Amino acid sequence: METNLQTCKDILLENNHLTCVVKSGNTILRSEARGIAPLLGWIATDKHALRGAAIADKVVGKAAAMLMVYGGAARVYAAVISEPAADCFEKNGVAYTYDRKVDHIVNRAGDGMCPMEQCCLAIDSPDEAYRALKQKLADMKKKG
């Protein structure tokens, strides 16, 4: 495994509170936030934050995968990855490894598909997915 990705994976697995770790150049970003919030936040702050980066994430569904592709990530490790996320990485030439593959990411209530994965399931364009996911997150925040 490439050293930047191994560094991210080690940091992620050594700290149970972290959900996502990104290494780009000498910069390492860490987050304890759930879902796609860290990725959206980093991209909103600096649209090049993920460019060429190695990313280790606990759960990668298609929504996270599309954001990683949109941001220009080079390599990804996922503790859990969904089939649609793996397909997304393969179609977009992003190298990835994982510990466990599932059919889809389950929502937090455990009774259906993650709404973010559902949101971009039929979307193939990373640009379109980014816009749709930003809107979906904004709509969910409004609902409380």
C-alpha cells in the first residue's frame, strides 16, 4: 500500500473517534464528523483539498466516493465500502482498498438505504453528484 494511504489508514484505525483522514502533500486532515460532512466541508473550504490525496474512511458509500472523485482523490481505503462506491472508483480510475464490501450503506436508523447514497445512486457525473449532495444535506438540515 502506498505510504500516504498507509499513513491515513494507520491514523484512522488508531483513533476510534476519527471517521475520515486525508493526506495531501504534507497536509493531514482529520474528522470525527459522520457521513459526507467532512468531505463536503473540506471541498467547500478549498476545492483542491482532496486533489491527489490519499483518503482513509470508515464507511464509503457512493455519495462519499463521488465526492472523492469530484475532489480529485488518488487513493482510498475504506473499512466498509458499498458496491456502488466500488463501481464509482473503478469507472473513474481511483485506486481503492477495503476490508468489507456491502450491497449498500444502511441509514442511521438501520431500516433502509443511506439517504446520501440513495441521492446519487443514478448519478454518474461527479459535478452533478456534488451539487445534488450539497442540496440534499441543506434540505436535511432544514428539516432538523
